[in-house]
Amino acid sequence: MKEEGSFEITSETERLVIRPLKKADYKNWLNEFENRYPSQHRHDKGRMDMSQCTEEWFHNLVDKHQELALTDTAHVFGVFRKEDGTHLGMVDFSTLARDEFQWGRIGYSIHNQYWRNGYGEEAVNEALNMAFHHLKFHRIEAHINLDNPASINLAENVGMKYECTRKGFIYEFGGWTDNLIYYKNSID
């Protein structure tokens, strides 16, 4: 059921449902975060302390996602397995510029206990379709750390193209780091 004033785009693939989080997702969402494996590499958060993530906190998060979507600041989608509704991860789009640009950034993560099943590629492929057809972006970029081959492979597997390396692009890990820029356009 759609709440008044809510932003609801839902899409399905053969195995997945991609949609905004709902307040009723709390237990499923929390369970999958709590069942993550330890970190597999520097860009995998692995197990996290979820003690602050109460049901009230989650409801506020869902409301915040709705507010961001309604203002076209960001669009955050949960990735769920169609077969049983299991929360597998997230895909999000940040609006970088509208008007004559229609330009956004994609972020994606799949819980590490579900890696190597093709869920990431399937989810990102469909999310890009959603970005172009429903959110009306023309250009989507992925900003990827140089030492994240899994994310690079995923971007390439969904047809994103390497454009450039932006030097000192993002402040993380205690300093300004370079990012690879991959892109896809609505006319590609």
C-alpha cells in the first residue's frame, strides 16, 4: 500500500524485486545485516554494529529516503529476492544535476553472504533501466576506488564505460583518494 506523499517505483527481474524500503521491511533488513560475513576486503563493511538500528531508527530512515526521493536529491532502493522476499542489498542514485544535464551517480552493495550469485549485476542492470525510464536521468556515473576490482567488473558487466580517473576526488580512508569514473547514457 502506498502512503500518501510517498515515492514508489518498483521493478522486477526474473529473480529480484527492486523498490524503496518500507517500514514493514525492518526485521528482514536487520536480519540480513546481522548475518553478514566478516569483511572480505577494504571496501566491504562486513559485519557491523547494528545495536543503534532500532525499529524506530529504521522507520525514520524510510521516511528520510522518501523525503530524499520526493525532493529528487537521492533515490534509494532495496534489492529483494523475489522467491522469498530476502533483503539482498541496496542500489541508490544521487542527483548530481538536472536541467540540461539529467546527471546522476549510482551506488550499489549486496550483502556479502549473497555474493557470487549474479544478484549485483541483475540488480544494477534493472536499476539503470529504472534510472533512465522512470527517474529520467540521461547520464549515470559510478565512482569506483582503484582497488575495487569487484565493483569495476560489475560496472563493466552492465555496460558502463570507463571515462577517466579523477585525482583526489573523494575524502576517505584518511585522505583524498582517486576514483575511476564509469558512465552509461540513456542513448547507449
